[in-house]
Amino acid sequence: MRVVILTCYPEMFPGSLGHSIIGNALENKKFSLEIINLHNFGIDKRGSVDDEPFGGGPGMVIRPDVIEKALNSIILKTHNFCKIFLTPSGQQLSQTKLNNLSKYDEMVILCGRFEGVDQRAIEILSFQEISIGDYVLSGGEIAAQVLVEGCIRLIPGVLGHPQSLLEESFSNNLLEYPHYTRPKNWEDTQGNKHEVPNVLTSGHHEKIGRWRKDKAIEKTKNLRPDLLKKGLNDE
């Protein structure tokens, strides 16, 4: 996958995308990351990209002509691409949405700043609006890293064990079951002892599988009952 980021702050990348599993994928060319500085397409010598909103109000709005010029500088190599604008007012990002986005060959992501982006640029230049949650950040750069990581880890060969994708939270409208590791018997600094559930050390894979499913359902029921309802509706 080719990922192109339009941003006022190119120095924020690769950020988290340059580390761990995703960083390895970037280094091994499982995906490419291109950063385009919107200020290079500014309207004056200072590289200004924004202006005051019509109708008054606080903040500044990124101009549509700046975004168009930056977008026109990108040469897309396939017809299998998407253009995304990250905004709190967009469609909520979900695992299903990530699965769909991961199938594109090219992805252009526009990171907003200041008070936002001129609506004409979003509509005329055909950006789909996506939100990573019902809250507001100072800009779209962190959100872009969230979205890209969510997509890249779904590319075959990025994760070490493909089975991990099948057992993750939200894969079947369930949260993931709890995990345990060594030490088997852990004594905390207060002197309290905590043991790993016996079934996980039994070697009985059928029982372990059943326990994990029961725990996933229990956890989902306690923390996200809406997912259980969604699963029933999907059926």
C-alpha cells in the first residue's frame, strides 16, 4: 500500500509509524509513506495555507485552493485508491472500516488543522470524512497515524502470526479474551499472590478455547454490551 499524507506539520511523521511492527513493515516496503507539506502550496512567500472563516467566528480555515494544488501534485498509480479527511464529524472508524480500507492500493490522507478545512475542498475533491472518536484533537496527524497503523497491520505478512487477526477484539463483535504470561504465580509488592487460571496451563486446547470464548463474551457483556447486540442483529 502507498500512503500519502497531506499535512501542515510534516515533521510529525513517521511518528509511531516508524516503530515496532509497523516500522518494520515500512522498512521492508510492505507499504510506503509519502509526506506532502501543505505550506509548499501556500498562497504567499510565508506559505500561508489558511484564512478567516466567512460568517465570522474563531480560528482559521485551510483554503480549498491550497488543498487542490497539493492534491494535484500527487500522481496516483492505480485506480484502486481512496481519499480521506480526518475529522471528528466524520464516519466513526471501526474494525470493519479498517478491513475495507486495507484493500486499497493507494490512500491519500488529509490532516486538518486550526478550525478545519473549507467544505468545498472536502466535497469537490471527493474526500470521505472519517473520525477516530467522539473527541477533538489539535489536528489530524495523530488520527492519521491511528488509521494507517490499523490498516497496515491487516496487510498479509505484516503480523508475525496471522491467527492474531482472527482472535482480536471486534473480529467477531467480541472483545478479546484476557491474556496471561510468566510468572505463573505472581506475588506483588504488597505480598498478595495472583495465579494464572489453571485451565491455561492444562495443555487441554479444547478447554482453553472454550474458556477463552466464555471470557470474551463475559468481558464484552460487562464493557461493551452494544457489541453483543450488534452481533445478534448481524445474524
